[in-house]
Amino acid sequence: MNIQRFRPFNILSCLLMATLPTAVLADQALDKSVVEQIVDAQVTLAKGPYKGLRTNHTKGIVVSGTFTPAATASTLTKAAHLQDTPSKVTVRFSNAGGMPTIEDTNPGANPRGIAIRFELPDGSITDIVSLSVNAFPVSTPEAFLAFLNARIATTADSLKPTPVEKMIAETPSLQRFVAIPKPFPASFASLTYHGINAFQFTNAKGESHHIRYRIEPLNGQEFLSPEQVAAATPDYLFEELPRRLETGEVKFRLLAQVAEKNDVIHDPTAIWPEERKLVDLGVLHLQAPVPDNAAAEKALAFNPLILLDGIAPSDDPVLLARPGAYAISVSRRMAP
Ligand code: HEM
């Protein structure tokens, strides 16, 4: 495996690469000031900073397990974790937002996140980082920053229309995002998660397709009624998952939704038609919470562009902005 096209835009990326020597890191060139401003805006919204913690998706739980690839995966990609050999996985489930103590019953905790670190027998790693919605609110990092700033500028005293209402009224993708149902899950294990950003898969014959990940619970989705949400404890998801794992494995199927000719690849607000082919990539078997959650989540630095040969990023500007923002968050939480 080789390290491809890595153009360091700052010292943080170098640090990240140094800790991930086997990763194939993609081109991460992007205006540093925009990603830094996004991270700062996320911290402001969360009333942070919170020392030693993530700036976003701060409340999380880490579990360990294995991944068994499906035979169909190699028809799409030659990536090593999607061939015959099982890998070890470390998975972090999280609430949205940068508040470390956000109640699981708070609407602001939706959408939920899943971050998956695959570790192959040869020590190489690759990540998938996904959300429990199938679209992003906006198409570019600049628009994401504008949206976060509109949220910061909107207070209880704001005149109507508030800055957020104004931006939603002017932005059809935000209107679609707001309209996506975001019900409260019964469990982190009973939710479908979506990769949202597209990647290019290339198989051993050199054939390429654009795909989006989908991660489906084998037992199906399950949500709470409003009455159940009202009765739930502030940490109900974080209490439920360890209990569930005591009685057996939690399983998810990893799927690739395959784009067709005219599907929009570079825009995470564009939802591909539901009838697109879904190819089985394999099954995640989650077995137990890690022994020290706080230490594990501090050390884990997920990055959706830690990729293995056979998977490349699309030219989606939101995808390309993510590694820079995550690296800033990592360096801040590692700072003494
Ligand atoms: C411009 C767009 C985005 C920015 C700037 C951004 C920023 C961030 C930052 C700073 C973190 C904290 C990372 C860390 O400290 O390790 C984070 C975490 C996370 N983000 Fe994003 N994000 C973006 C888009 C997305 C998208 C499109 C998805 C899903 C498809 C996503 C899913 C997540 C998840 C699940 C986590 C938690 C990861 C973990 O458990 O460590 N983000 N994001």
C-alpha cells in the first residue's frame, strides 16, 4: 500500500499522517480559514470549548467487533478490507452537536453518527463516517459556515424572519434537509446510517463506479413514540447499547448504493433515486463496549479520507473539507 497525493495544508495534517502511516490519504487542499471558521462556529454553538473533547459529535460511545466482507464486495472494489479476510472494527456512535452532555432526548442530538475504523491483519486502516440522514443541508463548506453563522446569529430576541429562517427560505437544500424526518431511535443499533458523500470504487478489472455507503441494522429500524421519548432518560441510548451487547452481537449490513449515469456525484444534498442498485459489502458484528470509553474516543481520530487502494474520494467539496476540520478538532483535544 502506498501514500497517495497527500498535500499537507498544515502541521495538523502532518501529525495525523504520522500517526496513520499505512493510510492512503487523498488530496486535502482547501481554504484553511473556512474549515477553521466552521470548527470555531461549531464550538460557539455548543457553548464550548470543552477541554479534551471533540468539537462536534462530542457525546459518543465506542464498541469493538469484526467485519466480514460479502463475496459481492469485490465486484465493485479491490480495497483490501472488502475482499475475503475479516477485519477488526472499532465503532463510535454519537449524538449530533458539540455539547458533551446533550440529552439523548434533545432534538438537537439528531442526526446520530456512526464512525467505523477497519483494521486489517497487516495493520492498515480505513474509516467510514456516516449520519442517520441521507443528505447534507448544503452543498459547500462555505454555505455550511454561513448556516452555522446564521444559527449563532439567531437568538430568542431575533426579529422575524430570523437569520436561520431567512437562510432556509433562500436555500432549497436546507428546506429539504429540515423536512427529513428525524425520529428518536430506540437504540443506536436500530438506525440506518448514510455515507452522504460519494466515493469512487474501482475493482481488480479497473472498472469504476461511484457509490454511497448505507449501513442498515440487520434487525431493522425501531423508533420511539413521542410518549416514549418523554419518558426516556437523558442517556437512554448510552445505557441501552451496553445492555443490548450483554445479550449478543449487534449486526449491521454495509451496503453500497451505486450511482447511474446522470446521478449527481459531487453534491451531498442530492439524494439518488431509491431504486438504485444496493450491493452487499458485508456485515459488521459489534461485540462489546471498549473498557475505557473516554480514553478510546480521545485517541480515535476518524477521517473519511483514510482510504485504501480501490476507493477514492469524489470531488464533493464537503467531503474534501472534512479531513481538515477533523484534524483541527483532534489537535485541539490533544492539546495539553
Ligand atoms: C463541511 C462538512 C463537515 C465538517 C466541517 C464537519 C466537521 C466535523 C468535526 C470537526 C468533527 C469532530 C471530529 C473529531 O474531533 O474527531 C466531526 C465529527 C463527525 N462528523 Fe462531521 N463534518 C462535516 C460533514 C459531515 C458529514 C457529511 C458527515 C456524514 C456523512 C459527518 C459525520 C460526522 C460524524 C459521524 C462525526 C463523529 C465522528 C467520531 O465519532 O469521531 N460530518 N465533524
